[in-house]
Amino acid sequence: MNSHPTLSPKTRAALAALFSAVALAACGGGDSTTEPPPPPPPPAPVDTPFATPDSATTTAEAGAIETYSFAEKAGEQTTTDVVYDAGTVSVGSTLAADQAYAGLGLRYYAPGNTPEGTAAPFDATGFTKMKITLASTTDGTLNIKLQPSPVSADGCTATATALVSATATEVEINLDDTSFPLPGYCTSGTTVDAVKAGLYAIDIVNAGTTAGDHDVKVGAVAFVE
């Protein structure tokens, strides 16, 4: 004898509809709409070239390259010629004895600028970082000076210090007062914000003072927004 109640066709249909609704809800309510794909990432900042050496004396941006040197006893310092090699320029000096102060610098003029022409400084106000390729086979640090027009003869302008090795390596430096303070010996000078509005040249200086050889090698310089 069958003890289960017999369901009418109408009841069975109602239960079937109920089970279907429950299953549909468990699977997400039957909404077949897909989520839109995430937006693409913002484009990477584009580097703006400032100086790309293409010879010992010029850049691809039509700027000049110069070198200079100084020492407490000038007669005890000798310098080499500037050498261009595979997108870098380098220069060396030798100190016959220890000096109270000394320096060997490479100067990159802003695009389209030469020391003989009319100054047309580069507007760097829209940039937040500098990229520069540096090396030295003799010393572990190099100074980077942002020069206004006319250049700061006493060096009292925004100056960064970069750690370097014998291998030419690109370093990235923030364009702010923390990374580019005035040198400690200066009581006044051209701050980074002021020089960014009219950047005439960039000096890369080896300030080694001990007797012996000192050199500096520099590759391309660019700015990043």
C-alpha cells in the first residue's frame, strides 16, 4: 500500500516552478550581465630629453658640452681631453698633492644653447624628476648642479649628490629642495624652484681633493613629469 500522498498535476507544476526559482536564485538570480573590464592603466610618464651626447662637444638637442676644473693650487692639477664613447662623455684630472678644494666638471647646456650664443633657458617647472647616467672610476660621489643664466660662478645653486660606481648607471633624482639643496657653504643662492623656471645648464662635478686621479663620466639627461 502506497503511504505517500498523490500530488495533483497542478501541485506538481507549482512545486517544480518553486524549485526552479530557488535554483536560479542560488546561481545568481539569472542575471547574465557581465562586469565591464577594468580601465587600462594610465600611460607611463614620458621622458623629455635635455642632453644626449653625440660627440665630445655637442648633444643631439643642439646644446654644447664644456669642461672646467679648479683647485686650491691650480699648478698642481692637470686635466685630460674630453672623450666621447657610445653615448657618454668623460674627462679626468690628476692632483699632484692634496688640495683644500678642487673640482672637475662637465657642463651640459640646455637644448639649443651654447656659451657663445644668446641664452634660451629650458623651462623645467612641469617636471618632478631628473634621470641622468653617471659613473666615476676613481670616486664614489658626483655633484649635479642646476645652473641659471648667467651661471653661478661660486656654485651657490641647487646641488644634488649622487652615489656612483665605475659602471655607467642611470639614477633618478627628485627635483625638490631635499634632493637639490644649496651647498652648505652658501648663505644664499638659486634654489631649485627658481632655477627650474630657467635652466641654462647642468654641471656634473667630481669634487675630489686627494692627490691622484679623479674622473667623471656622464651619459644622457632627461626630465620626467
